[in-house]
Amino acid sequence: MTIYNAMQNGDRTGFMTSYLDALALVERLHRLLLDVIKDEFERTGVLDINAVQALLLFNIGDNEVTAGELKSRGYYQGSNVSYNLKKLVEMGYMHHQRCEIDRRSVRVRLTPKGRRIRDMVAELFARHAEGMQDKGVLGPDGVTEISSSLRRVERYWTDQIRYIY
């Protein structure tokens, strides 16, 4: 009997139920994070950029990168990152320049306008981190434990992709 059939027959193990709950929670948290960023931008009058693009600017930070590097770091899917980088360049949030070595590749970095958005997101995250600690939602040990667990799941899934297929 496959796991899927066992799940359909109501024969779930406690671990499987918890694992599926955790997967759903990770998905919900990502969508909620995007909503939190969108809400912050609406409150501050930043309406020309979406939350995915803002996170992209935040993750690039002070680096100069290619779309491939962002994809290989695991931040974004190929077509998604290419589209958003193009839009961010058009809107003046990023500079782009062809690589000297590989003319097919384009390197991007934040403009002052892009750095302002990155700073807004960083300030939002700092406020949230402080608020979580102050309200006892999550402390240093808890966030370390969550991060550690999620890294182990990431390694497991990465190994599944690399070695199973």
C-alpha cells in the first residue's frame, strides 16, 4: 500500500500527519510573508513594486549577481527571476550590465532606489524580530532550532533531487 493510499484510507501515522501539516504551514507562511510586505508597502505608499520583487531586492542586497546565481542559490525559479529582474531594471530599481567574460550573461545590482526598498524590507524584518522577542513569540533558541530543522529538510530534499532522479 502506498503512502498516498494509506492517507486516503485514514491510516495516517502521527509523523505523516505532522509532516503534511508542516508542509502546509511552510506554504502558508511564505504567502503570509508576501502579504505582510505588500501591506507595509501599501501603508507607506510604495505601489509600483510587488512583494516578490521587494524580496528579490532584499536578497540581492549589496551584491552584483546574475539571474543564474540567484536561481542556483535557491531563491527563485528561472523564468520568475528573469521576468522580475527585467521589470526591476525597467522601473529603475536595478542597474544591469553585460558580463565582460560571458557576453550572454547580465549582471545586476541595486540602484539607490532599489537600496531604499531593500532597507524598507530590512527595517520591517527587524521590527518583526524585535516584536517576536518582546512578546515571547520566538526567542533566539527557538529561531535557531527552527532554522536548523528547516536546513535539514532542505538538505534532504536537495539530496532527493540530486540522487534519486
